[in-house]
Amino acid sequence: MKDVLQESVKWLQNIGFNIRATVCDQSTANQWVVRKLGVTEEKPYFFLNEKKIYVVFDVPHLFKINGDYVSWKDIKLVYTLDSHQSLAKVLPKITDAHINPNPFQKMRVKLATQVFSKSFSNAIKLAKSTGQLTSITANSTSLFLLKMNNLFDTLNSRTLNNSNEFKCAVSDRHILVEETMREAISWISTWCVTGTKSPPYFNGLCLSLTSLLHLWIDIKTEDYKFMLTCRFNQDPLEHFFDVGNCEADEIHTQDSNLLCDANNLSEDMKTLETTNVSVNQEIEIPEGDNVTYPFFEKSVTIETCAVTYVAGYILSRILKKFSCEICKKENENFKKVFM
């Protein structure tokens, strides 16, 4: 396989391609080739025809990681709590396939990245704050998921600029992206698995990050202004040659603080916002300091928090359509009590 790789690169070079990196998954055969080429974390490249070529392990494959001791139990418990809620869920996209995948589901990158997400991180923090999750690892698990979410965003950038700064291209304009990648190398080097040898994807992820950072330094000298990290996944190449069924369009992280699936509400809200409504009867709204909210006389749970979020989302959309000073005033009173 080493000879096949080298001959393929030489052939492309001979017809005018400037090969800067090679991308592969971290199969045993590919790891053997990488070692034979003399590639290491400290030297994540090899030379061919006096050209430096970086090695990058396919990032989506590296994110198909099993739970480690930072606490897969926390993840399972929060999912169980959320799955039994009837009024509203904080994790509407998470299913049993995410938590207990079968052999085929374990191959789906989307399932892994939706667990390693900001939404799941926030759900764990929420369960911890309500007292429904009491484990001593809850905070570290939540932080782990958030860091993984941010790291995946930096390794899957598709545009120069993005409202989510972690999704911006690597460039001198977006320092946070490069800093996140550098910090991740040090962070990942501290990972360990209790009772067994650390799996190869730990080193593979560090090697890929190092390769991308070194490549960025190289191409900047050639007057490149930015680098889209998603281009170093296998999926773009598979799309180009239309090989097999690819999940690239499905790969994404839940990177917002939403506690509900707002997309499902949007269509209903559009109908409301474009409908002319006339009120023929005055509605009596209590005023003063004695206003009570019976729903919150119950104990606070992740379900009541989810319901509050959905109600607030609907109210905010309604207030954009209708001008009601009393409603706005009550909304402000509500925020003072519960936010």
C-alpha cells in the first residue's frame, strides 16, 4: 500500500497537481503505511519528489469514539431522564441509537457528533443544577462534550466567516480557531482509558491537528488567506468521484443553547405571524406583586425548564407580531422571577 500511495502521488504530480496532504481513515493497514513513511506526531509529513506532504487522518472517523471514564453513565442517565418527559424534551434529536447503537449505527458519524455537542453539554449542566444528576463527574463530562463540540466545529469549517466563531476558516482573522486546535493537542495528550491501552485514535487526532497547523503555516507563505478544514475529510473526495453513499451532509453538531427543536415550531409560527387576529373580548390579566405562576410551584426539573424555554420562544415570536404593553410588562416580570 505504501508503494501504491507513492506511485499515485507521483502520477498526480507529473500531470500538474500540487499535492499538499493525504487523507485516510485510521485502519490498521493505513497506520502501517504511515509508520513506514516515517510520519509521527512531531513530524506529521513525508517528502516525495522533494515536496512536503502532510498526513491527516479523516476527522469524522476519529469522532466515532466510545464513552470513557469521564462518564458515559452521566450521558446515559440524562438521556433516560429526557426520554421519559412527556411535555417537552431538552434533547429532541437524541434517540436510543445514539446511546445504545448496534454495530451498523456505530459507523454513523452523525450519531457521535450529536452526543459530543453543546446541546448535550448544556443538558448535563441543567440536570446537575436541578439535582436530577448528582454524580461527581457531571461537570467534567459536560465540559468534555463542550470541548469536543468546539473542536469538531474547527475541524469542519466550510466558510471563511460564520456567526459561530469556531466554524470559521483557519485564518489570521480568526485566531480562536487556531488556538482551539493547539490547545486540543495538549488536552488530548492527557487522555487515558482506565484498565486498558489507549486506542490509536487519540494519537491520530493529535497527528491530524498537528498536520493541519503545520500546513497552514506553509501555505500562508504562498499567499493563501484562509484554509477550510472540511476539505481535509474524505467526504469531499468521495463526493467528487461519486463513490458510495456518504454522510457528509448529515454531519453537524448541535451548537446552540436551544432546549427544544425550534425548527419544528418555525412553520407553525409563520402561520401565526401571517394571520390577522382580532380580539373582541378584553382579557383580564392580574397585576401587582401577588401574581403567581402555578406551574413553577412544582419542583424544577429539566422538563419544566424545557417547557419554560418553549413558552418563552413562542411568546417572543408573538410579541414581535402584536403590540401589547401588558404582555410585554408581564414578560419582563416573568424574567425577573425565573431568569
